[in-house]
Amino acid sequence: MMDGKQEWRQRMLNQLRQLKAAEKEMYDRQIAAHLYRWPLWQTARTIAMTVSRETEVNTLPIIEQAWREGKTIGVPKCDPRAKTMSFRRLASFAQLEKAYAGLFEPIEKQTTPIDRDEFDLIIVPGVCFAKTGYRIGYGGGYYDRYLPGASAVTAALAYSFQVMDDIPTEEHDVPVKFIITDQGVLHCER
């Protein structure tokens, strides 16, 4: 099954890299607009979210919007040796440093931890998604280890072409409940 996931991951990453900048910006704005109108975003006070990389839906303006709305944002800090992550409160982009796998992560001395139970909404990254909420991420399994036991609503941000009828899954995979795309909010049902 891992071979299947790796193939899907590579194929989708190639497709994401071919997305034209203007088209990506348009999709990013549409996704953000659907997110901001979503009642679960509006009521969330504390949100977990990654700082996006080049092929991902741009989360920088989304983080800025959350701050304008008085929300607390937590971003992940990975421990590659233990293959675990924790979240830390981000109040400024100046509190980020380039770290593990080229990710922007919080500088520990400048940020404070946020417990998993404090989150109302966890926005989970991924490369491709099934309509059932299952996802293929980047292969580290960090979220599949973090999410069990979390009480927060889980969602993903994705371009509509990243959402498939079905994808390869494994027993330990944890699906998200919602996927916000450029076409709207998908409630994932299994």
C-alpha cells in the first residue's frame, strides 16, 4: 500500500507544481473566502495550522485574517527523531525559523506551547484527499499520530483537483471531517 501512496503523492505533487501562479492565487483566494464564511471557522477561537510551502494552499493570509479576528493560531514544531509534533502559539511571522524538511516552525524561545485540547479547529495539510476525508500527506505520519484523541474539528484546505473519489489508505490513517476547496466546503462522510 505504501507504494500506492508514494505514487499518488508524486503524481499529485507534479500536478501541483504545474499550477500557474495566477491560477493558484485565484484558487487560494476562493478557498480562503469559503473558509471565512464557514460557521466552524467563525466560532473557532484557537486554530492549529501549518505555515504553507510553495505547492500548498497559501496559509499566510489566512493566519493574518485569524489574528485580525482575534483568534489564537498554533503552528507545529516537529521532533524528527521521535516523529512527533507539538503546537506553539504564533503571534508574528518573525517568530518563525526554517527548520525540519524546509518547514517554517515556531522559534521555541519566542513562543509558548498550546495543548491539543485547547484547539477548536485543526487544519491538516495533505497532498491528496478522498471525499471520505482520508488523506495522503508528505509521508511522515505526524498528523496520524497527533490527531487520535483530539476533540477539535479537523479540516483540510485543498484545490478541488486534489480531492478524489478514493485513495489508498492504511489502518492507522486518520481522516479529516471537512475539506475546504475552491468550490466550497465538503463534509466528509464515510
